[in-house]
Amino acid sequence: MTGADPVGLYRTVRLIRRFEQRAIDLVRAGQIVGGIHPYLGQEGIAAGVCAALRPTDLVTGTHRGHGHVLAKGADPARTMAELCGRETGLNRGRGGSMHAADLSVGVLGANAIVGAAGAILTGAVWAHRRRGDDVVGATFFGDGAVNEGMLLEAFNLAALWRVPVLFVCENNGYATTMPVAGAVAGTITGRAAAFDMPATVVDGQDPEAVHAVAAAAVARIRAGGGPELVEAQTYRFDAHHTFEHVVRLDYRPPEEVAAGRARDPVDIQGDRLAPHRRAQVDAEVEATVDAAVAFALAGPEPDPAGALDHLYASGLTARAGGGQG
Amino acid sequence: MRLSYRRALTRALADELARDESVFLLGEDVRVGASMITSGLCRRFGPERVRDTPLSEQAFTSFATGAALAGMRPVVEFQIPSLLFLVFEQIVNHAHKFPLMTGGQCAVPVTYLVPGSGSRTGWAGQHSDHPYPLFAHVGIVTAVPATPADAYGLLVSAIRHDDPVVVFAPAGALDVREDVERLAPVPFGRGVVRRAGDDVTVVAVGHLVHDALAVADELAGQVSVEVFDPRTVYPFDLDGLLASVTRTGRLVVCDDANRSCGIAAEIITSVVERVRLAVPPRRVTRPDGAVLPFAPGLDRAVQPGREALTAAIHHVAKDPT
């Protein structure tokens, strides 16, 4: 895809926004246990990058991963059901918010270990290429991940072997509560430079800007130019995790939060649509999210007898943990 | 055919590389074959399928996970057993967990091959661990072949298996040679009685099978020792062991891992949950928390040896009265 589809981008950021808001409601209602890491404020990145990918391309997400999963094309209803731990979820309720995966649309999974997914995606894309599939990959990670050795090792492997991967750093300014200035020596793009990887900084709040940068990078990568890094500068509107709704953590000045929230990707993209068109998309998204919540809550909880289903793909069975001897 | 343990591993890799295009080899110095297992494979199969990696164990271990998710069957070689500590997270938290966490959407068929596990006299503290119980603990298929035929058969089975498998090839077994009539895959979770006996069952893991056989020979005439080789410590052939121990009523487990939470502890517990032994069982292991010291005499002092095994057998062989 080359030119941006303003309506499509808006639909995606709006979908993620409303999905996350409804998920937070479900956390508060006790329907989602364990809480979530809301993607609010960062929607433009997943939307812009995934719009530059093909359905057969691969992505990995993060613990803050619903946006990536939805933007790559997973069914919102089955995604919400997964968050609610239902048998009807993407992962049959075995993964939850931090591990939602849909391999059928190229989502190799949200991965809850910071910096861990880059090498996995690199291996998967390399394997497809070996078979002759015209596949590229995009791996999302936060600013905290740029200090993880295994991600830097993945930069090296991908660059060394010219694996077509787009490394997407969502720099929201904080690794949980640790500001970038307190954690990152040098720069994020400088890490790419060390491996001779081209790096581009983009305004992560502008879905079309993200899309333009990602589409250009993906085109170069697909043509054999080697991996690239995009640093999308963004701001997390809500908590690191919904537990912060209960336990207030004092690490972001209120004026900073207000300034960050003033640049809202949903409005930035929405303002590019005629008001009636925007309202139309909003109504469609609302219906989709309503249906997703209804589907999720109607889904059965998994049968505890199957708690260890899929532990082994080979069919090996594990001994039970009870007192059976 | 006379076959060495090392060449059996090489042969298994070559046969699987030839049989299945999705198999490839990944690791440090595998092209040249610094561990002497992958020698000649690059010449035959090319550097795309016998891939040298930079010294980035975490990345290439996860690279293998990704390739497996995409339908390949990677074999990752680690020259040093302790590198498994470095990549434990990548294996346990990702490769092993993906099938369940995705609700059955994927398989991760990766083989981790560790040639030269355990003590290699003179390699000291950071190169001499034998952490197979850790993988049994987390539920990853863990093979510790003792013989060339099993080295071949278990490695072939590992590569064809749809889940991660760690294959420990103990340094103490690498020089073993035997006449082999037929090479074939060896199923997981099926042990074998290496020597039949009536008085005491000795479970020995990996290279210790050969020590147990030597001790059994020495004791012939005094104590009739049955030597049971589990071949895989996870899954473990408990039924096979119970068949032996219900006859002998006496059990010694010889395990080249640290004592606390070693595989010997698990084997003994699993047996005594099921059957009443004539006398309390014994285990011969490394000490708790062992770090292998450098000097050869010190290194030997903390490894389970024939002397300790002999003493343990004599101890359990005594009449309980």
C-alpha cells in the first residue's frame, strides 16, 4: 500500500480507542482479571504501520499489545473474548491480554517480556523468505526495550543477515515509570546506526505520518534493503497498567500529561474526515465494539479439565499435580 | 558397523538434513565444527543450512523459535552447557510456552543440542554444568543418551518432534564406541534395561550408565545389579523402572546433577509414591550447589563416581533386618 487511506486509518485508531476504553470498563467490572496495559494515545502507530503491511506479513506486539493485534486484522470480538478469558477468545482464553495471538492474520503474538520478540520475528521472517514467501515483518517494542541486550542482538542478526524486518520503537517517554532520560544513554536511533540500520523518527501521534514513514521503509525492506528502525514518538494517555487506577503512582507531571493528551491521534486523523463521514465511522466502530463486548461476555469460560490443553503440540501429556501418585 | 558417539550425532544431523528440507543447523562455529559434531555438514549442505552465528545466544535461540513458528525445524548447538543458563528464558518462557499460550495455534519444534555436557576435566566452573534436571523441571523433553545408537536415535526423534527438545550429550560419553547393527529413532519416555539383575536396581543417567555397568560387573558374584537407563529424563519411563524395582525391591539412582532438586530426587519420589521398597533408596549425585573446581582431583571429588556408587549399592543390598 502506498497512499494513505484516511478513512481506513481513522477507523483503526478509533476502533483501538473504543476497544481499549471498553476493556478498561470490563477491568473495572471485574470481567477482565489481571488488568490491561492500555494502548490509549499510541493508536496511530499500530494503525499506521499495519496499514503499510500486507495480510501475509508478520508482526509481534508487546504487553501493551491490543492495538497491534487489532490493527493487523484480528477479530475484535475474539480479541475481547481473549481478554475476558473465554473459550471463544483468540487463544481459547489461554493467553489473555499480554499474549493475544492470531497466527492466521500474521500476529505471532503479543509478547510480555520486554525486548524478547525481535529475534523471534526475525527468525520467522527469515524462515518464510527461505521458502520464497514475499514476507516482511514488523516488531513493536517500547523505549524500555532499547536497553535489553537480546533486542540489540536481534538488531545485529537482522542487519547481518539482511532479514526484512521493521523495528518499530514506540517511544512513549517511560518504561513503566522510568523516563527515557533516566534510562537511555545515547539515542534510540543511534542504536540502529551502530548496526548500519537506517532509522527514521516520526510523530507517532499522526497516523498518516506514521503510515508514510512505515510504507516507505517497508517498500525499501521488501526490495531487499535490509532492516530498518522507526522511532515513533508518542505519549501514553492512561496508566502503564490499570492497577494505576487503584494505586496512584506519581511520576508524570500533570501538565505533561495534559500536553501529551492534547495531541490525540484519534482527533488528528478524525479532523481529516468530513464530519458526517467521521460520525459514520464512529457509529460503525461503536457497533463493532458493542458486538465484541457482547460476544466476549457470552462466551463460555474454559473447562478446567482442559487447563493444560496445548501444553505440548506433540500430544505429550504431563502428569497431574494432585495427590494421585 | 563400529560407531562412535560423536559420529552417531553427526550421522543423525546429516540424515535429518538430507531427509527434511525444513531442518537447519544454527550455532557458534558449526560450519567448521568446533565441537566436532557438525564436521563436514557445511560442505555437504551449505552455509544456509549449517549457519554460523555471532556470539548472540539469546538472539539465535529466539531466532530458532521464530523459524520454528514459521514451519522450520532448527537444531541449535551450544558448545558449552552453561550457555543454557543464558538462554533459559528464551527456551522456557517463549519456545516452550507458545503452544499453550496461543491456545494451540502453533508448534515450536526446536532441538537444542549440547555436546560435551557435564565435566570436561580441566574446563572448570563455568563450562562443566549438567543442568538437565532444570529442563525436566520446566517440562521440556530432555534426552541424555548414553550410547552411540541412542545418541543417533534420540537426536533423530528430537528433530522430528513437534515440541522443543534438549539433547544432552555428556562429555563422559562422547568417546564411547559400539557395534551398531541398525540405526533407528528412539522413542521418548522409554527406558532400557542395560544389564539384567535381581538384587538392586540402579538407575543411571547418561555417561553414568557406563560407570554403573562397570560397577555391576565388578560386583557380579556378590550383588546382582540391574542397570536401568531412562534415556530421557523427561518424559521419564516410570513404568519401565517400576517393573524393575518391584522385582528387586532396592533402588539406587546415579545422577550427574546437583543433589537438591536433581533428577534423582524426582525418580526416587516417583517410585516410593507407588511401591514399598525393601530398604530406603539411595542417590549418588553431585553435592548440593556444586561448582566444579578446576584441579582434576577436586573436579573428580564432586562428581558421582564408581566408588560412591559401589558403596550405595552395598548399602541398599544389605538385609533390612
